[in-house]
Amino acid sequence: MPAWVDGKLFFYADSPPRRLMDLFSLKWSSMVLHALYHWPEKRARTGELQRSLQGISKKMLFQTLKELEQRGLIARHVYDVVPPKVDYRLTPLGLTFAAPIEQMYQWGLENQAALDAMEGNLRQATDVPSDGPPSLDPSVSAD
């Protein structure tokens, strides 16, 4: 549990907020849950998920699906057909977790200007000003 010590809030490793945030340690976990939440019948095949999540590799998708399945947030359903057919579905536990994710995604839709400002601030903070135009020669170091 989080604890107050000398008026300061500490989040110990076993605290519920820390355990919850561990679910976001995989970059794509919330996106996969979000996609399944909006898919018809809350289920989708692997290829459908990969096409709907621009930028995710097949390896990362399988890794994310495996972890979400191990945590009990999704279930893998294998059909008894040839060729094999598999889909992934939100479990009842996954549905309870998807609801707060939806609130965050809704905030993002409603606050796109704030997200643009955050990205602009980050770009501005991480851009290294140069003394002149960048060299087109890759062998020339910018140091």
C-alpha cells in the first residue's frame, strides 16, 4: 500500500498503484486492450490486431498478447479447424481494466492541443541547437 512518511507519499513495490502501472511496462499493452475493447464481440485475430496497431512488430504483438493472457486480461481461443484459427478476447477482468484505459483515451481525444503542446515542449527540450547547417557527410561527427 502507499504510505505516508513525514507528510510524503511513498509507493512501495507492492503498492496497488505500482502494481497497476506495471501493466503499462509493455509499450503496447494498453493499445491491445483498447483495440479489443472496441472490436466486435471484444475479440480479434492476431493479424487484425497487428493491422490495427500501426508500428507494432509481430514479435512485440505476440509478446504483449502472451503477457496479457498470463495476467488474465485476455483469453486465447483456438478453433478446431484446419488451417488453425486463433483469436484473443477480453476476459471479465480485462473488461474492468479496459474501462479506465478508455477514460485516458477519451482525455487524449478531448485534449489534442495539450498533447501537441507536450510533444512540442519535448522536441524543443531535446533539440540540440547547431552552430551551422548539419553536414550531409555521415563521416563528419557533430561533436
